[in-house]
Amino acid sequence: MIVETLTSPVILFFLLGALAAIAKSDLSIPDAFAKAMSIYLMAAIGLNGGVSVADSGFGPELLRAALQV
């Protein structure tokens, strides 16, 4: 489990960014790619949340959370 966690893409990209910052690298991500990744991640988070709501059903906790936004 620890090996799977440490080799996950999220952790590896974090480490790459940290190493680039420590090395004072001029590593950059093209704007078009960054925008596409932002849209993809927002869609993935929204779909994941929608699936969770569909699995758990609409209850008072969900209504309370929706009204707090």
C-alpha cells in the first residue's frame, strides 16, 4: 500500500515540482495544456461527486451542504 501511494501520479508530480523548485529550474507548463488539465480535473471531480451522490441518495446532509455554498 505504501509503495502504491508513493508511486501515484499525484505524489510523483508533486516531487517533480518540488525538485524543480529546489534546483531553481525554469520548468513550465504550456498555458493550453494547463487550461485543458484544469477543465479535465474539474469535470472528473464533478463526475466523481455525482456518482457519490447517486450511490448515497439525496438526504438531509446533502441538502445542508448544498445550502452552505
